[in-house]
Amino acid sequence: MSRQERLLWSMASIGLAVFLVIAVAKVSEIRLVSPIFLPPPQRIWAALVKGLTMGNFGAMFLATVRHMVVGLTLAACLGIGLGAMIGTSASARAYLMPTLEFLRPFPSSAIIPVTIAFFGLTETMMLAVIAFGSFWPILMATIHGFSTVEPRLEDVSRALGLSRQSAMMKIALPHAMPDILGGMRIGLTMALVLATVGEMLTGRNGLGQTILLAARSFRTADLYAGIILLGVIGFASMLIFDRVERRLLRWRS
Amino acid sequence: MRGAPRLLPFDWRGLVLPVGFLLAIELIATMSTIERDAFAAPSAVLAAAARTLSSGVTLKAAGETVITAGAGLLLGLVIGLLVGIPLGLFRRADLLMMVPLESLRPVPPVALIPLSLLIFGFGYRMEIAVVAFAVVGPIFLFTRSAIRGIDPQLMEVSHALGLGFLAQVTKIVLPAILPRIFVAFRIALGIALVVAVTVEITANPLGLGYRMTIAQQSLQPDLMFALLLWIGLLGWSLNALLVRAEARLFGAAA
């Protein structure tokens, strides 16, 4: 398929999206679905604009992003650090892997009531949940990355007389990087999910709180606007992540 | 597929951490007498776990969680296949649907909890809807990429045989992608369980997640950890079951 044809199809795809939005507007107009459940798109748009310019959508958006970033940073520091230690040591793996493999299918959101019992409905609780949830995929991926280094590369690093530390930085880390980034990608998705849940539960600032309050008071246009903003965060974070990944894995291409 | 537990010979070193951890907690719990609402001795947790099992609470709550997660998973599987198969087969249809589909994908599924609650109220339906939304994405992506990975010769055979679209899908495409779909199903099951428990903890008065929230709010840490244990066991056994089934059914094909 030529480039031009591809471009043409992308335009058609945007056209289809516009058509769908108009169709929803029509459905809403003739009241096929109650406007409480499906407000007309123009009202959602108006709510979005109003919330961003006069309301608190901007602040809530930033609060959710901050929760995600702080939680994910905590998870990445712990996950990559511990993962590197466990992954490079066969005896650490012998002690820890059975437990970690056992815990792997554990649904991490079930930890929420426990963290509430420990920290109350606080900011700390929310960050703990986000960090815990995104920690697991990062940890497991990092262990996998560090433990699968080609043994011959270890021979190479010994022949070059590299210290353990520089062998780690120059050989093991680049080898593990694709795995680490794969884990971080899952962690990023988890972080947004758990930030939203945390804000709904604690009632602290953030889009989770925005959409819950909007639903409770039947302000459906605000509810949809909040969901759209959460989608924007998800989309933008993936876009940024893609760029970072391409940069870090430049050596591969 | 990574994620399937490898069968290792028994190694006592794997037991040091969990046994040591539980003993330490038990010791701390028996030595200290402070009032606590976030902390329970492992023996008390086990006792509570046995209690909830014998009173039938575990089975009832686990049943509610499994039914909603399973129904949402099946619904998501059907939708994911219905969308994924044509878009995998026809490149142009895929390009056409790109913008509408890609604009839904980054929405975190839990963002639909308030909306689903508004539409369906409390109960099974709102939870099933959220679970289905969460698993459609991964199943769709797996299906589409599995179809793209089908050996082109196989597709040529189906053209040479002059199969109609339906026959082509049922006789060539579905059998070819079945192992990958099963892997997708196992991954989606994990997602479905997490999302179901999350919905129960956040909003819906159903299942193990809800029982756990109640135990926390009524300051019964032993009960709370017992339910956490049951949730963990549920996740673990469902995953183990599917890993087994996968190895049995498809062997190295998956």
C-alpha cells in the first residue's frame, strides 16, 4: 500500500470518527437514549471547555498526573533496583523466585483495603497503592531482563576485566532495557488505573474524584468530559513513553 | 509465552522467605499487646479463613466475583473476536477503524465505573460492563496480530479452494489463531479478575472485594487478610488451571 493511499485511509478514518460523533448527537437529539446516560456531544464539549477555563478540570488533571508520576517513579526505583539485584544473583533467585512467581497472578488492587487500614484515606495510601500496583510488572520484567544475559557476554566482560559494577552498567543493563521498558509500560497503565481508583475512594483531588462526583449529581456531561480527560492522560503518557523508549533503545536499530 | 511457571525441582531455599516472614509476623503479633486495626497474626488470619470457608461466605463471595469476571470476560472475548477477525483480515477496514478504536483504548477501564453505575445501578450488570470494556482491547489486539501472523500460504489455500468468507473464518482462520487466542484469554482472565475486584472495592456491593472492604471498615483485620488470602488463591488457581490447559491443548504451539 502506497504512502498516499495510507494517508487517504487515515483521513477516511478521521471522517468516520466525525460521522460517529454526529450519529451520537442525532441519537441523543431524538432521545433514543435518555440524555442522562448519553448527553449530546456538543454539551460534553461545552462542559469540557467550561471545566478547563472556569472550573477545576485543569487542577484535577494535574493532580492525577502528579499521582501517577510520583507512584510510578517510586515503583520504578524499587522495581528496577531490586530486580537488578535479584536478576544478577542466582542464589537470590533461588530464595525469592518461588514466592514472586506465586504472587504474580495476585490481583494487585485487592491490596487497597489493606492500605486503607494502614494509612487511612490519605494521599500516602493512594501513592502506596499506585506504587505497589506498578511495582510488580516492573520488578518481574527487570528480573527477567537481568537473568537472561547471554553467559558468553559474562565471559566477555570477565575477559575485558570489567568490574561487577561496570559489567552491570555496560552489558547487563542494556540487555535488560527492553524488558524493563516493557514492564514500565504495563506499570504506566496500572498507575493511571490505580490513581483513578484511589481518587474515587479517598475523594482527594484528581479526575477520579471529578467523575465520581459528576455521576453522583447526574452531571453526565461533566462525567464524560472527565472520562475524556483521563483518556487524554492515557494517550499522552503512552506517546511520551514511546518517544523515551525509542530514544533508549536507539542502539538496537 | 513468558509467565507460565516453569516446573523446577523442589528447592528448600524458596521456602525461607515466606515461612520466615510469617513466623516473624506471628511472633510480633503474640509479643505485642497494642490495639491494632491493620494487623493480624497469621494464625488468626488462617482461623478467619477457615471460618469464612465453613460458613459459606467464601464460596458465595468468590462465586459472585468469578461469575461477574467470567461473564465480562466472555462478553469481551466475543466482541474482541467479532471486531478483531475482520480487521485482521482486511487491512483497509483496519485503517478505516483506526481513529475510532484508538481513541477508546487509552481510557482507563475504571473510569467507566461511575458511568456504569449511573446506567445499571449496583449489581452484576455494571461490573460485567466494566470488565468487558477492560478485556476487549487486549483480546482485539491479540486476535488481530494473530491473524496477521497466519502463514500466507494457508490463506492462499483457502482462496484456491474458493472458500466463502464464513468458511474461510471457521475452517482456516479460527483454527490457526486458536493457540494465540488462548494465551490472550489467559492474560485477559488476569485483567478481568483485577478489574472485578477493583469494581467491588470501589463501588459494587458484591463479591470478595466488597467483603474485604466491609471487613476493613468494621476493623476486623483478621477477616480482611483472610479474604485477601482467598482472592490471592482464586487468582493463583485460575491462572494455574489455564496454564495447565494451555500446555495440554496446544503444547509448544502457543
